Amino acid sequence: MKLINALRYAVLAVIVPIAMVIQSNAQATEKVRFGFAQTAVSPILINFIVPQYLGYFKDEGLDVELVTLGTNAAVMASLEQKRVEFGVGVPSFQLPVVAKGDKLPAINFFEYTYPFKWSVAVKRDSPIHSLADLKGKVVGVSSLGVTDFPIGKALLRLSNIDPAKDVQWLAVGSGITAGQALERGSVDALVYFDTGFGQIEAAGIKMRYLPLPDHLPKVGGLYISASKDYLTTNKKEAIGFARAVAKGSLFVQQNPDAAAYIFIKQYPEAAPRGKSLAEQIKAVKIPVEKRAPLFTSYDKSAHDFGRIAATEWQDEIDFLGLEGKIKDASGFYTNALIDAINKFDREAVIHQAKTFKIPANP
């Protein structure tokens, strides 16, 4: 009987740890969703896509799904209704909503792209040479529900053009489709962001960029947002999610070729068709390289990823003409998690980026 009991305890000693490991692995990753205001995945999300491929999210115990929601309004609604845990935060959308008296359902806790990323392009042979020349013209934006539209209107106001009366706005779609609308003359000019123009350039569409007003304010930052309740009850997940994005941002800056390759591997349907891998990487690298410098702050004294400046939010308020309607923006963002988010081995990420090998025959 003593021998049997001894064997029973010996078996349990083996089984229990195995069961604990199985249970631990089953709970190792928590499903979270990041909603963004686009209709398809593109290189604009490269610092979210790299962490998927390299396992940075998994290292933080997260299984991340990127959710296309189309518009900023849909992102905010999804955060409010808990259909996503995280979403892209866009001040040029959020601030006008608050100015109208609505409550913001989320708080911005990590700036993953810094200002300023927009330009205005015309065809190479266009007679338009300044923003003032756009009076009476048709101006294209990817969608009337994303940031391009309010930014475009604000740029025109700085050039003494009434965006509501002096131009006609037309939603032309995103990516190469937007470039084709400009190329065939459906619009006289296109307001778009850096990586979007990069996709258009990669497709061989020739454009000319109009000079922007001097001393542009620091507007156009993009943030990771979450509800205040989620940040309170799921602080670990929020820190881990943003930390993985910070690591992904650093990797992209160190090796844009590898980042372009990773994008193609993760989303082959979004890669240029009918081209070799080398040609695909070259094409995707164009928008990736346009975006990568904006992953770190324009403020050279800021050495961590994601820190939010109060002056940016004031610039956003002034740029959108909301000075009298919003007096204090401090409740829309927080830097409380930034120190914890930046606790990772930067040298290890840099080494991984610099030693990453793109397979010769994938």
C-alpha cells in the first residue's frame, strides 16, 4: 500500500506541473483588437504589423487583431461599445466632437506617429502652383470620414480660402485609387498623408507637391486610445500593447527593407501584383520610409516612444479654430504609462533589425 501511494504521489508530481503548463499556455495570450479608420490594411500600420510577425505582441501575452473600421467615427463608436479594446486616436476628429458637446469615450495614452504627415499634390503639368490657386477647384480626399478632410480644410483656411464655399470636395478612395483620380483629372488636387502618397509614387504615378504654409503647427499626431475603464482595469495589457508597438517602431526605423518584407509576408494580398519579391519590397519600402521618421518625436530632447506634448493639443485646437470652445485638452490624453511602456531592451531590438535576413528564396 505504501508503494502504491508513493507511486500515486510520483505520478501526481509529474501530472500536476504538466497540467499547470497546459493551463498557463492556454491563458498565455489574451485576444485584443485595434480598430483603425481605414478600409484595408496598408503600410500606414507597419509599426503594428511588425510586432505581429516578430512576436512582440505575443511576448506581452497578447493576441492582436487589426480591425478595419473605415472612419474615425466608427473607431470611437467601437471603443464606446467595447467592440475593440484599442483604437486610433485622431485629435482632428476628436476635438470637433467635443466642441459640439459630445463626450469623448476614450483617452489617448501613446502617440505612435508624430506630426506633420499631410501634403497636397497636383499633376506634374497642372497650372496650380499654390494652395491659393485651388479656389474654385475640386479637391480630393480619400474619405470625408477620415483625417484627410479636416486637415485639408484647415490648410485651405491658412491660405485664405473658405473650405466650405471656395472649393468642391470629393471622396476618391484610398491608395492607388486616389492617385488615379488625380491622374485622370477627376480632381484638381489631392490631400493625402505620407504613406498614402508613397503607395501612389510606388505605382509610378507622377505628382507635384504644393508648398505648404510656413510655420505649420504640430498637428496630425496619431495615438493609441482606450476607454478610461479599460486603462484602469487592464493596465498591463495597455502597457504591453503599446510597448510592442514601440519595439515595432524601432525595428522599422532600423531596417525598412525587413519591415517591407514583413508587410508582404503578413498581407500578401496588399503587395503589388505581378512583381518579383525584390520589386514588391522596393515598392512597399517607399511608404514605409516616408512614415518611419514620424515614429519618434520632433522634439530631440524626448528620448522615449509615445510621449505626448501638451503643446500639440493646443496647436490642434488653434489649427481647427476651436479656441473658444475647448479651453483645456489635458483630459483627452495621459502620459501615465509612458515610462512603463519604454521599459524594453532597445539594443536587442536594434540587433534583431540589423541582423534580420530576407530569404533569397522565400
